[in-house]
Amino acid sequence: LAEEDRRKVRDSLNLLQGLLRCPLCSERLQDAHRIRVCHHTGCERCLRRSIAEANKCPTCGVPAFENDIAPYKLVENTLAAVEALSAKYATLFLSESGGPPSVDSVDPAVADKENMASTGEIVGKTVAADKGESQVER
């Protein structure tokens, strides 16, 4: 891939990894859960601890109780997919930076929407190239 394409893929993966962090502990979501009344997410342990102490969502402050906490399988599946994609394409970045992509290198608040849109096309081209195909998979 061209340098610019590799940068776009790296930045997009970093953005996704950053968005999949717990707002309470700032770590990768562990056993992702959500609060049913407001849909904010966090690690199950973090959410349970916070709600037990304050009976409200730690993000928006809406009243919430332990029975309002539910598993968030969509986020768990997204985490697994992002990690698998990151691992598969980490070798693209090893020669560029001396290591795998860093979550800290991209600020989600300033992420480029065009960058995210073009990443799907770039990854599709890469998958096709890996398979020896000449067209982008759709």
C-alpha cells in the first residue's frame, strides 16, 4: 500500500480502538455493558461500581440502578473485529513506525470522516491483493 493509504488505515484503526475504551477507566472495554436508560457504555465492573456508589449514569447523570446494566454484545463483537483487523494488518505498520498502531496517536475529536470512508476501500483492495484478486471486494 502507498504511504498515504497506510496512514489512513492506521488512523482509522486507532480511532476505532480509541472509541472502544471505557470512559471510566480509559482502558479497552472489558466485558462491555450499557446502561439501558441512556445507552452509555463501559466495562461491566466500572459501571457496576459507579452506579452502586451514585445511582446514576457516570456519563450523563441520569438516574440508574444495577438492574439497568445489560451486556452490550454489539460492542463486544465490534471490539473483536477491530482487534482481528488490527492484528492482520499490523505488519503494514511495523516497517513504518517500528511497532503496531498506537491508540494514543489519533484524537477521536479531530478524526477525519473522509479518512474513515476511504479506509473500507483501502482494506478491500488489500484483502483482494492478499487473495490475488484484481478487484475490490464488496
